[in-house]
Amino acid sequence: MAVYGGRTHSAVLVPLFTDHAGRLHAVFTKRREDLSRHAGEISFPGGRRDPGESLEETALREAHEEIGLPPSEVDVIGALVPVGTVATDYAIYPFVGLIEPGFAWVMQETEVAEVLELALDDLVAGHSLKRMVRRGIAFRTDVYEVDGHMVWGATSRILTDLLNRLEVGPRRPWRLERE
């Protein structure tokens, strides 16, 4: 198994559902502000792999622990490109799962402040490249902003991969030249 920029293997679930109006949504968590790592950030439910479990099992277990989504309620339809993190040295393996709309979320109160159901078309509309500074280092990165919530970092890279695979992602100059 290849390592994608991190020594600690982890997995996330990218839960997707279609609402009654036919809009496709992704489910995110907003992490608590008092956490020592990634405080207040928006992410997909996930975490470190436990010994003896597959990465898909990790994603499903973590989604159950963090937002109360039972693995039996998820139809895993595939995986996205793994991404690495610089600050925490993680290799994150994303799995995409379909769920039914209207699920009653049960948040893990020690870690999750809020569950966000964001429509993919709103995320695309809220896309921009933004200059950010973290740990004294400036960089430009894709961000998605919806209703005052900003998705960036590894979660943004996972989201960009998903949106591009669905062919609804943010347009890039190289994509425009080909089209």
C-alpha cells in the first residue's frame, strides 16, 4: 500500500445524499473549537485506522462514532485519491458512501460541534483560491465557502477530487483550454 504524504494511515467517509429537490449534498463535521488539533475545522467524519481493520472499515467506524451513522446505512460506492497532511503527517484515504436523506445525526460531543449538510452546487458556487497563512507559512489553496463555513486543506483537496469526478468541480485554466 502506497503512503500518500503521511505515516499515520487514516480514512474518512464522504457521505452523499440527494434531497427531495434532487440536489446532491455532502455531509461534513465541524470540529470543536477547544480541540488540540484541527480545532474548528470542517472535515469529513474519519480518523486513524485501528489495528486489524481495513481503511474502509475505519471510515465507516469513525462515521458511526462521530455522527451516529451506522455502517449498515451506508452504500460505499468507491474511493477517492488519498491525500496527505503536512502538519499532522497523515495519509487520508477517502471513501464515498450513499446514504438516505433526513438522517438524525448523533454527534460525538467531545469532538464534533456541528454536522453540516452542504449542497454540492453551493460548494461549487462558493469556490475560490485563497491566500492563507498557517504556522507562519503563506500558501494559496482551494477553499469552499457556504453560509459562513469554510472548507480548506485536506478536506478541500478531497472535495475537489469528488467534484471533478462528478464533472461539476471548479473550472481550472487547464480544463478551460481543453474544453
